[in-house]
Amino acid sequence: MICGIDEAGRGPVIGPMVVAGIVVKEDTDLIKLDVKDSKRLSPKRRKSLEAEIKKLGTYSLRVISAEEIDNLREEMTLNEIEAGLFASIIEELCDETVTVYVDAASTDEEKFASMIQEKLEEPMDIISRHGADDSYPVVSAASILAKVKRDEEVELIEKELGEEIGSGYPSDIRTRDFLMRWINQNGDLPPHTRKSWETAREMLSRSKNSTLDEF
């Protein structure tokens, strides 16, 4: 048995981070589906693959809100948060017979595997690699499950706020425009924003300074 774990939404300033894990007997059927890193697939293709992936194994998802991320970052790093989420999925889905493949969040692959292992009750065979979502089909499958779920969460946020927010990433001009517009209109960051993110703090500070300059 093999398990793949990956996340979607580690870096955005808006919206949750989603971690997904899936356990399958082998990756033959995933290879037949031609799964890839979710970033290399269109939204339509990801959605169609998600339904097929879920038929092939046992899976689990963790959705960590922006507020939860902010609160946890007061006590730990983002890598530690992610390692804890990976560990919780391993505890739920895997036993000692399962080999676990994860997309390494840390620059040090082995260190990230150790961070996960430290949070587990029993030793596990953990393969931590950069680009695992491209190298291992079972991790590609997990990345697709995570990305589809995060996209759904972003759509819910847009419906709640009544505005298009873009991808939620700081590099997305649509997201930056939305944030500045909301801050200028409301004097604060919108719901579902990671207030601990430098982008959010800078934009809020810039808006307040501009307001003071008007006087």
C-alpha cells in the first residue's frame, strides 16, 4: 500500500490551506488516468480526475482557515503546521505497512520527513521529496484532491463577499486589487485574509498612511 500527501494553498494571502492524502494499493490505475501535478492541469480536467481518483482509494482532507493559520503561526512555523497536518492524515489513513510519499515543504527534504515523524505515535516509512507531486502519481492524485477542494473554498468566499478575489495569491493582480479596494472601502482586511501575511500587513499599513496623509 502507498499513500500520497500534498497541499494546496500554502502561500495565498486569502483563503484556506488544504491538505489531502490518499491511500491506494498501487499506482497503476493512477498512471492510467495520467494524473499530474495539479498546477499543470486545467480546472475542468482536475475536477474530472478528482471523481475518478476518489474511486481508487481511501482519502482524507484537512481544510485550515486563514484565521486558524494566523493563530497557529503565533506558536509555530508554516512548515511545522504543515507537518502536523500531514501527520494527522497519516494517523487516520495509514498503518506500518504503508509507504508514505509527501511533497517536501522544507528546503531540507529529510528534515521535513523528520518533522512529520516526530508527530506520529509509530515509526513510518516516509519518502519526502521536492516536486513529489510531479514524480509520484499518488502524490499527484493528492495534489489534485487538495487543489479542487481549495478552488471550491475560494468560490464560497467569493459568494460570501460578493466579489471576485482572484486566486488569493499575493502575485495575482486581481487579488491585490480586491484587497486594496476592500481596505479602502472598509478600513480593514476582508474576512478569510491571513493577517499575519506580509502582503496583508503592508497593504493595510499603506492604506492607513494614505488616510493620515489626507489630513
